[in-house]
Amino acid sequence: MTNVDLHCHSTVSDGLLAPRELVRRAAANGVEMLALTDHDHLGGLAEARDEADALGIRFVNGVEVSVSWGGLTIHVVGLGVDAANIDLAQGLAAVRQGRDLRALRMADSLAASGIRGAYEGALRYVGNPALVSRSHFARWLVEKRYARNVANVFEHYLLRGKPGYVEHQWCALEEAVDWIHSAGGVAVVAHPGRYRMSGDERDRLFAAFKTLRGDAVEVVAGAHDHAAVREYARVARKYGFAASRASDFHGAGESAVDVGRAAPLPPDLEPVWERLAA
Ligand code: AMP
Ligand code: MN
Ligand code: MN
Ligand code: MN
């Protein structure tokens, strides 16, 4: 298996393509094994699997769970999960619950800086009412020309300390790992290079993840440069984690890396897909 992509998004969360279209794009890009990993939601998996079966590519059920850990927001990807598992379904429902209220608070906060109508504006970009995300606000803010592009909007409006940012409590790391394991999946720390962690925080995160029997780390991720790949390859070796390869594709023009186009894994690491049952 050479072209494996175990992290991407559809309109069920904050991607720009419907699950079926996303799978078609992956197949056109030569992907042999794909996981759809929408934020906190499993609603796109059946459609994506149906299309992957039709196109003859291997499909892996996935999800990207939002976690609060040590004052940071961390994302944990679950791969190979049983979408019918009740612990996971109930856990994700609980994680999603605060999203709408958070969106209203984000809009209030933006209004206080003179940007009105952000909630209604963001909703026009939402594909799934249960999943309002900062990306939907970002798209509306770009439309209204508050910034040039989505990356710029985050920098000026949506990151911690900026007008549209509100603190939010997601689930605990232990809960995310337990729900994923309970559903028969493997738990993967997503894009660690994106968290604003000190070296000390990084070590504590991975030590905690190991203690919880976490399985893998995204060594290659859309957001990782060469230095980050080297750094998280070292983390994988140190803790005995398997390694994942992840574009984190959301849509053309918005994502740095297209689906299936992330760099290859360093050859000495154990690919996490070898742990996913056929
Ligand atoms: P949320 O779960 O609602 O907080 O939204 C998080 C999503 O926002 C991530 O999954 C990314 O798609 C997007 N995002 C976060 N930070 C950035 C950034 N700096 N630039 C572009 N998109 C980002
Ligand atoms: Mn996203
Ligand atoms: Mn993420
Ligand atoms: Mn993602």
C-alpha cells in the first residue's frame, strides 16, 4: 500500500466536498486507502464507503475528536471505528452539543468588534447543522472581505486572543481514547505540529497519550514541514507509536495539501494502516 490518506473532511463537518465527491477526488489522485475523518461526526461514512466500494479503493471509518487537554485544544483521530458503537456515538453527541452555543458566543464577540451578522453568515456555509465550526465563520469573513483568505482570517479573528475566539470545553483526552477503543478503533494524535506547545508540554501530552494506550501519531500531516515530520518521527520511535499519513484536506484552494498528496512516511516507522483490519 503506497498511497494512503487517513485524514480528510467532507461537508458533514467543515470540508467543501460531499463525502461521495471527496472519495472521487481521492481516487483520481491515486489514493488506495482512505479514511474520512469529519470533526465529531460519523454521518458521512456510509456514503463515502459506498463510493469507495464502487471505485475499488479501500475505505476506513474515521472521526476527528475535539479534546481539551492542559488548556489546549487537541484533535484525536479514531481510525477503523465501528460506526454503530454506542459509546462512541454518545460521546460524539456530547462533544457536539456545545457547538451551536459556542457559535452564538463567537458571533457576539465579533459583534462587539463591529462585525455583525456572523452567526447567520456562517450558517450559510454549514453543511450539517450539528456541526458549526470556525471554518464556516472563516469562509463568511472572507466573503465579507475581512481578510484575503481563510488562513488570514484565523490569524486575525479566530485564534485565541482574537475577537472571534471564545474558550470552549471539549471532551477529555481519556474519553476520546476510550470511545475510540470501545468502538474497536485506533487512536491517533492529529497534526501535533499545529499545537502551540512547549517541548515540555509536548512530552507530557505524548506520555499521557501512551499511558492511556494511545496508538499512533500523525507524523506526516498537511500542516507539517520537514522539521515537524522529523520531530514527530522521533516521538513515534521514542514511545513506540505507529505513524499516520494525513493530508487533512478540506477543499481545493483552502488546503495546502490535496487528498493523497502528503509526503511519504519515513521508512523505518510502523504505518498505522498495518494495524487496521482488512
Ligand atoms: P473548530 O473545531 O470549530 O474549532 O474548527 C477547527 C477547524 O478550523 C480546523 O479543523 C481547521 O479546519 C480550521 N482551522 C483551525 N486553525 C486554522 C488556521 N490557522 N488556518 C486555517 N484553518 C484553521
Ligand atoms: Mn477542520
Ligand atoms: Mn484538526
Ligand atoms: Mn482535520
